Amino acid sequence: MVDFCGQTVRGDGMVVSSHADSRKYYFVSVGTDCRLTMRSATVKDKVQFQFRFFLVYSLLRIPPSVETSSPPGSVSDPCNAGSYVQFYDGKDLHSEPLGTPLCGKTIPRPVLSTGNYLTLRLVTRGQQPRVDFVGDFTSFRIGKPEPYFSCHNGKCIPSSLVCDERDIDNCGDGSDQSASPPANCQRDGGRGKCSAPNA
Ligand SMILES: [Ca+2]
């Protein structure tokens, strides 16, 4: 993500890592403020983001008491002046924030946009930030448009995300990676292959 700051990516779905050496080394650059905007595959779709791995904090935080004056409105800082990520329900940071700033070591719940764009922002604060996360975004819609795959939970996702080789649960209920119908993923031998849902 930090290699693509300020960019907008568009597609059926994609894996997003905090940095290139994710899962090997923490991302520790101080003073980072990076946003990545995800755009759904078509205008009828929305964007879901699900973290699969999540570590966002700072070892040494600047204690809130040191601040001479708190900005108005910042009554509570859930991340205690440490590093955080924040979602926005639109194409940039001027959009409505989605939920609270996220930090810590617990994988947050999935985030869903109301429109075609979802923006993810990473901010490192304090000293010795420790950031490492991996997530994936999925373009989806509710209802059953023809070329889309129907998840058990009522979402519909682009068929390119069904039985994908990285075994990403784009539906959120596992049905797009299931060996049973309608996905019928075959895990033995080479590429995961899907047969069409039963008529
Ligand atoms: Ca999948």
C-alpha cells in the first residue's frame, strides 16, 4: 500500500498489503499518511474490505497529556496517539469516515462502502510505529445479476473471484471457495476450476 499512496485501484478484487515486506518486517516509517482508494468493478457494485492479518500500533506513543491543546471534537482517541488506519466511504479523505480509527492487534470487522469507492488511510504517529497488515477488497452487489456468482449470504461477486488460487473468502461466508455447489471448487491438481451453477 505504501508504494501506491494516493492512487486509486479498480477491479473485481485485490489483495492489499501494508508494504512490500509484509509478514517479514514491520513497516516502521514515522510520519506516514498514505491513502489508497479502491473502486468497484462497475458502477453497480460496492466495495468490501476484509483484513486477514492486522498489526497497527506504536511502541512509543506521545502521551495525550503532553499535547498543549486538543483539537475540538477529538474527545476520545481510540488509538491513543498511536498509529491507525481509517476507512472513508468515498473516493478521498474528504468523504465520510467509515467507523472509528482502527489499531491494535485484533482483526477488524469487514468494512462495506455505500457507493463505488472505499478509501483506506494509514497514518503512523508517535515513535517506533509497528504496522503490518494484509487484507483484500471485493467488488460486490446485492441481488443476482447474471454473470455474477451468488454467495450463500446474498452477496454477489464477480465470477473471477470464485475458486481463486489464493483461497480468498470474498463472499465472507466461504461459499465462493467451497468444494460444494454452486462453487464446486476443485482443489486437486493445478488451478481451481469452477463449474457453472446448476440451472
Ligand atoms: Ca474467492
